[in-house]
Amino acid sequence: MSATAEPGRDLASTSSWDGYVLEPHERPEDWGWHQEFTVVPRVLGWLAVVSLVLMVLFGNHTGQVEDLWTIGTAAVIAGVLVWDTVRRRNAWRN
């Protein structure tokens, strides 16, 4: 009888992964990462919204389709940023 780590998986069987040793899971704190980016993505998102709106106001195009796509893209980005702000405000942690 052989030892199994999972039901139906025989550890004694040969595979292409022979000789590969699984290391225990490393936590990000072990190699210097302690938190996520908190402010930079939101600031860059709002800068993207502002730049898209400025493209509509001062762009050199004459068609209205470009305006609709640019305003729509800016609105989607702004919506995601507002949703993220509301989600973070109601979260248990930041």
C-alpha cells in the first residue's frame, strides 16, 4: 500500500515531475513585500480620465464617433474608480 496525498493520486507512481520537490508556500512578507499598491493606481486612473476628457475638448478630430468612444471609455474608468472607492470604504480592511 502506498501513501497518497490526495484521493486517487498515488505518490509512488512515476511522472514527468520526478525529482521536483515542492517547497512550502512562501508568504510575500518573507521576501520583502508587505502590502499592495494603495494610492498610485487610483491616481493614475483619475489622470487617465482627465486626459481622455481633455482629448475630447482639445482633440484635432472632427467626427462624433471618436468623442463617444473617448467619453464612454472615460466614464467606464471613472465608474470603476468610484466602485473601488465605495468597495474600500465598506470593506473590513483597506
